Amino acid sequence: MMPPVFSTVAETRAHLVHLRARGASLAVVPTMGALHAGHQALVRRARDLADEVALTIFVNPTQFGPGEDFDKYPRQLEADLVRAGEAGAAFVFAPGAGEIYPPGEQTRVSVGALAEGLCGASRPGHFVGVATVVTKFFSVFAPATFVFGQKDYQQLKVLERVAQDLLLPVQVVSHPIVRESDGLALSSRNVYLSPAEREAALGLPRALTAATLAYQTGERDPKRLLALASGTLAHYGLDVEYVELRDAETLAPPPDGPLTGTAVLLLAARSGGTRLIDNTRLGQDPAPVRA
Amino acid sequence: MMPPVFSTVAETRAHLVHLRARGASLAVVPTMGALHAGHQALVRRARDLADEVALTIFVNPTQFGPGEDFDKYPRQLEADLVRAGEAGAAFVFAPGAGEIYPPGEQTRVSVGALAEGLCGASRPGHFVGVATVVTKFFSVFAPATFVFGQKDYQQLKVLERVAQDLLLPVQVVSHPIVRESDGLALSSRNVYLSPAEREAALGLPRALTAATLAYQTGERDPKRLLALASGTLAHYGLDVEYVELRDAETLAPPPDGPLTGTAVLLLAARSGGTRLIDNTRLGQDPAPVRA
């Protein structure tokens, strides 16, 4: 059954008055739509954490830069509603841009060092857009819980920081990356890939696996781990944007010498024209999740 | 009677649970302490708007620039509690800096054009600090109403914008400037003034009066109104930072030609080393409020 869709803040708040009157808790899964099994896993996780789950569908203009794929980003509300309903979302919030960015708006939420480097380097302003829209979603829902995927790892760390720093009374929960059976991380942008580009895209999970296997057999030299990952990406003919090891919490580059704490290996590369990201934690890696 | 003081977010939220359980509404008056009759007027106004009024006392480090008066800003908690109690505040929130800016914090809230020019020009980062702390106070209290004074007119417009843009479910209410019997706007910084500097400081309200009288007798030429105000400030020997006419809502410079809509005349000047600001609306000016 398709869940109800609200397109305004006022409708949503009116619904939430009833939810709160009966003492029910709310978890929110923010998405840009084009839902896949990864999003559905977030909704199912959210259902374990709250009485009711709302899913937002909003292709947020402020997190796209000039020349990025805002215009062609897949929009498929009907199919999304079916998938949201399958996963158990009680309702969907799918506002127009003017509802979230009212005329004359000029307020932005930004974080510092966490948003620099990695995706922040090639997508200036991206995390300002992300932090701003999620702060607004907090205002709309005041949920007890937000659930985000770990594929956008830097985004997750940025949003954890925003929630903590702005003293938002919300728990930020993350869910492991969901992958196809051959290892490709689910992404709404995978639809852009031709069959050959999709084959090449497997270089990303293969690079993570190569580094993980080396790590598991005792390799702790950051340079050698990065070289393994880079070599794999090159072997698959991908156009590499970054291959980096960072502290899993602060995203700071690890100190010189062998890895000690939990690190995260983060990749961004293009297959054809499509920009893809992937990551894995080294030292505390959860079991892979399959679609 | 002195109201209770909470120094942590947790204590404050615990108190608010009881408030909400009995269906009471809350208004918050954010201050930096050093309370005077202007702050007390804000509390009294807030009492008309909500069942309970909280007053915050927090000398917010992020809204002070290098070389400004953060260190010497007057701090007088005991006297402030007496005044807050007199005016009818139910409780005071007086956190330490670490409670509002947790370790590793790096999130900021900023507005665009509204924060440029006027005080934003000489105090870079000031309105980022103001917008950030008030967004955090919203998270702490989720009040129905914030009450701010009109003396910090640009601040008021910035905070109205932040509330609207971040979709915060709060009403931002303002209260007219409260003045001494001779016209000087009440300010916590007036304590810095020597008797001679205080005499010179009267140039600010006199400049506003000169322009207002001219406006009331039909003067609509921005240049002549500004010249009147500037001349008065010069006559009092003040060190002028800005004298500006702006649209009362957008703070945009008025279009060329005679004034039409509601304008605001804004002044900043130093008397001795003390920076003072004042303003008045032209075209829709409320009666002056005396302490």
C-alpha cells in the first residue's frame, strides 16, 4: 500500500500533532528519492527504533554544484512511494523547493574541518547544502531519530557533528552500506552506468576488498594499503578522484606510522561520466550487507 | 525572589518536560546579562505572550571579534538574577561556554546579505555567532516565542530570517528601544562611559530625533536626512562608524529618489572607546519607550 504523501510543512506538522498526542516516537529517513534496497534497509532499521517512520524525498538544490547532475537526477515519485510503503514508511514528505527554501532565504548551516577534503574538495558547498537541509528537516519533524546510510560516510560524520553542535535533541543512527551480490554499493546514480561502466565500477568494492584483506593479514602501512586500493582502481580503468585513509570519527589523516585506531578507507572515482563513492572501515568493519 | 538558575542543557530540558506536561507555553529572552530596564521590558513583554518566561545569560564568545570587549564585558550574575526575578522570569539559563560549544564543535549558522554592511562590516563573524547561538537556544528550549530588543536592529532582522529560513516553529517578537529620560538608549555597555563620554553619547538619540523631526515635517531626501544625522553626531564629537538609511525589513539601501516605504535610520559611533548603536524607524515609528 502506498503511504500518504505530504508536500507542505504545515500538513506534516498537523500529522505529527496526532502522532505525539498518542505518545508515539518518530524516526526520519532523509533521501533524494530514486529509492533502492539501501534506502529500504534504512527504513527497516528506523522501524526498529521508533513507532513510526517518515521518509523524505527531496532533491536538495543547495547540495549540488554548478555542472553537477541536479537536473538529471532520477525523479520517480510513484515508484518511490511503492518502495517506501514496502519497507514500512508511515508517510512520505516530498516538498517542493520553495517549501524548504522560502523566498528571500539566505541562511546556511556549515561545519568546519569535517567538510574539507574528500568529497568537500571536489564539491564545494555540498556539505553546507546537506547540513542546511537536514537542520530544516529537524525543524519540520523534531524526530527522536534520523537514520542515514554509511555509503555517504563523510556526510554521516558531518550530520552527526551538526546534531551534536546545534544541541539538536535527536539520535543520528547509521546503517551499513547495502551492496549488489557482486559487491557494487547501491546508489541512485548507478542507473547512469552503461553495462561496461558498471563492470568498471566494480573496481571500487574490489579496491576496498583488496585493502581489507591486506589489513586482515596484518598490513598496517597506510602507504601500502592506499597503493593496493589505487592499483585496483587503475586496473579497472576508473578515473580516480581520491583514495584516502582517515580516522573513522574525526576524518583527520592518520598520524605517520602504522595504523592504530579505527580507520576508514574512502574512495571516489568516475566510471564514464558517473561519479561513484564507496568506503569501508578497517579495524572494526561490519559484515557486508547484500541487497 | 531570585529565580532558579540552570547551567546545563539537561537540567533545563528536565524542567521543560514538566512545563510541557501541564500544557504551558514558553517564551525565551536571550541576553548576555548585565541586565537593565530594557531587558526587563523584554521579560515583561514575554510574560504577556506565554505562560512562563525563561531568560538566558550567556556572554557568547563567538559573536565577539579579536580586540573586542569579550573579556571585560560586564558579568554580574547575582544582580542579574534579582532583576530577572523582578521582571517575572520563571528561571534563568546561565550555561558555561563548554555547554553551548562542546569540544570539537565546528558548526555555524550564517545568513547572507542581511549580515553584510552596518555592524557586519566592522564586526566580521559577529552575526554568525549570534545566529549560531540562538539556533542552539532554540534546540535547548523549543520555545513558542523569542523576544528580542529593537536596539540591535540588524540582529533582530538576522534572527527573524534564521527562524523563518530554518523553519523553526517559533515566533520572533521584538520590543521597542528603552531609553533613559534624556534619550540615551539603554545598553549594558553604557557602564563603560565616563560622565563626559555619556554626555557625548547623547549625540546618537539627538541625531535620530533631528532626522525624525525633519521626516515628520516632510523631508524625504535620503541625503539630507543622513546629513542631518551626521551633522548632529559630529556636533557631539562622536567617532562615527556608520550612518545609514535602509529598508526596514530587508535592510537593503533604499532606491534612488525620495523615501517611500518604511525606512530605518541606523547609527554606530564611538564615545571614547565605547562603541554604541542606535536606530529609529522613519514612517512607522512607535512612541519612544522610557526606562
